[in-house]
Amino acid sequence: MSESVLVEQIYPRLPVFLQNAACWYYGKKEARVRCGKIFEQRLRELMNSEKWSAAEIESYQNEKLRFLIRHAYDSVPYYRERWKALKLSPEDIRNRGDLAKLPVLTKEDVRQNFSRLVSERVSRHELVRRHTSGTTGKALHFYVTNEAIAFQWAIWWRHRMRFGLEPGSWHANFTGKRVVPLDQSSPPYWRWNRPMCQALLTMHHLTPAKISSVMEFLNTNHFDFYSGYPSIIHMLALNAFEAGLTLDAPPRAVVTGAENMLDFQRRDIEKFTGAILTDQYGCSEGCGNASHCPQFVYHEDFEFGILEGAELSPNHPAKSILCTGFGCDAFPFIRYEVGDAGVWQQDGAACSCGRHSRAMTRIEGREDDYVVTPEGARIMRFDYIFKDALNVSEVQIVQEQMGEITARVVRRSSYGAKDEAEISREVQRWISPTIRVRFEYPGEIERGANGKFRAVVSRLKSSASTQASDHANH
Ligand SMILES: [Zn+2]
């Protein structure tokens, strides 16, 4: 039986205790990779290198970079051919500054050269296939290894440890995964993943009708921290406010990632939890990461990869982020254009936290509107739906009125009626069982004034984000 049949058809029909057992089983499997020996070793190393001097960081990164470039040239056909055509050899790239000589790797390059980006040195059974759609809705496939996953989790835990948390701290994870079936209409609206020390709460159940059960759960279980997308935790805060409910057992910290934290979200979440909010920036491709320090500056996790800033337009303070990852030799990302932008601190500017790694003060480029469902949920991300939609070139979700959304799909030639039905089904599964989906098929999706793609556009008269800001002023 395939995993998707298990997840899509069997799991939602199981009684709650068996769903918890399934989460336990999955968590146990996850924990072997995410908290295993490699993770522990990496975390120890990271704690040790955290406050290295600028010179130590530079020499570490240059050495890692030379190794990566040599490895890619010798064993990854795509890089070898492309660099050879440009008459570049590994000797040309000696340090971080030399990276600018190499071409940028775009998402389209990865899509078109997927199999030629795999290292010939890595045995096939080590490869773990992953995919993401980012915010543009275009599916992107790549490989990672268990070792790379463990490294990334060590990076994420080092960030959390800066705020007094430790592996083993109990937390509530606010997720878009459908661990609680969408059509469930009575509590519990949560499941336990005990091997990973977490309770899972899904965004679809943080609605006005269910918020008092969710709050009771959070108040009777003392979680050390909350984690998840800012938009989901914000939804919790907003609906709790509106219902006049407060947290009796607030977490020590709220750890967010994967989305831009918008100012009104930060304000509302802080007001709701009274906890420290800390954010990290990363990408699912696992080729670069930056994490808040206690001064709330994003420090490049320099051991994990290099983040460069490439000019977007003259006088624009934010620069496009290019990632060169040290974590995964099996499918290297070198100067990979993630599609986000950051505002860098000047090189050499010391942070009062005592870290010397390069730093960004702000991340831009992931701001989007919300869609409001008839159930009252505010949905910012539609990635889940389009992960497997290979016949879709690009998609934008527009909401003009309550109860309905328009999917503006740029089709590939293979797109057909089957895809339309599949997208409608997925919206009903992931977003709302009652929302209507209309389709439009433009030739292309226009960009905003800043050249950025907006994945979600709300044209509701009183948009969710306006309501949120108004609320915070009261
Ligand atoms: Zn700092």
C-alpha cells in the first residue's frame, strides 16, 4: 500500500487513538534521523563554533567552499558542463568573494536539470526525494540525505537553544499538515507526536467555533514553546482575542519560520503570549539558513552554507538571497536563487550579541495576503495543494468575495480537466470543505511593482490583514 493511500484515505478514518499511534510511529521514525547520533554530533560542533571570530569563520567557509566546488565539478554533470562552457575551473573559486564568478542557479535550472544535479559519488539508496512548490505554485523536486536532514535540525535546535529551549522541550506545533481530519467537528483538535515531544494542532481547526477547545487544551498542557508559521499562530491569537480567551500557561518562547513575520502578526502574537518571539529564515531545499540571535538579528548559520546578497535594483535596500549549501553533497545547490530578499548589515559590523557571522536585519519577499474561509480560518499558504501539480506552471489565488476563491492557473500543455478537478478536491481537503473554487487561465501572471510574485491576493472589502491591524490598535 502506498504511503499516499495511507495518509489520504486510511488515516482520516481511524479513531483518534489510532491516529495518535500513527503520529507516534511516524515521530519515532523521524526522531531516529532528527535526533540521532549525527544530530547530536553536529549540535555539539555548532555550539562550539557559534562565537568564532570573523577570521575563523572566513577560513572555515573558504575551506568548505573549495571542497564543495571541487566535489561539484568532479561529480555533478550539470555544474561540470556549465562551468566548463564558461571556461571556469575549481581553481578559480578560492574564497567566498570568488563565488560571484559562477552563474546563478535558478529554480527553472533545477527543474530542467534535475537528474544531472545528482552527484555521481553518492549511492542511490542514500537519496531521499523531496519536493516543494514555494509560494509560486511551481513544483520543484530535489534530493537530500538523512545526514543533511540531521544537520539542518541541529542548526534549528542551536537557534532554539539561544532562547533557553532544549531538545526534549515540550512544544505545540501549529501546522498545515492534516493530522486532524478536516471534517472533524468535535475535540480533540490535536494529536500527539510524543517521540518528538510535540502536540500537533492544525490550522484548519483554529476557527472561532473551535477556539475555546483549543485554548483549553493549551491551558491544561504546559508547553515550553510554540512553533510554526507566523500566519497560523497569528490566527490562533486573533480568534482567541475575539472570543475573549487568554493563555493561563503561556509558553517561554514562540519559534517561527518558513514565512515572513509581518509586523501586525508579531504585535498580536506578543500580546497574546507575552513570550519572546524568535524567527529563523531557511528554505526547504536545505541549502542555507539564518537564525535570530537574542538581539533579533538574522545571523547566517555560516557552518551550513553561504548566503549572498545579489542586487535586485539600484537603491533597493533588500538584496536577492543566493544560497550555497554545505550540508548536502548529494544534490548541491550553488548560488541558488531562492526567491526571497534580505537587508544585510554592513560587513564587519559587530552585533552586540557577540557573534561575528554575517547578519541580516530583515527578510523581505514572502509577504502575501490571506484568504478567509467560510469557517473563519485565514489561509496564507497554498503550497500544499500545488506540491504535486506538475501540469501547472504557476498559480495565483485571488479572493474577491467571501465563500469563493479564484485559482488563476498558468497551464502547461499537459494540463486537462482532470487537473482542475484534482485542484478543487485538494482545496476542499486542505483549505475548506465549503469554499467554491473558480478557475481562470491567464497566459501569464503579472508581477507587482517591485517585480515580486504575489501568491495570494485578497480583494475582500475589509481584508483580513486590515482587520488584524485594526484589532491590534484596540
Ligand atoms: Zn547578534
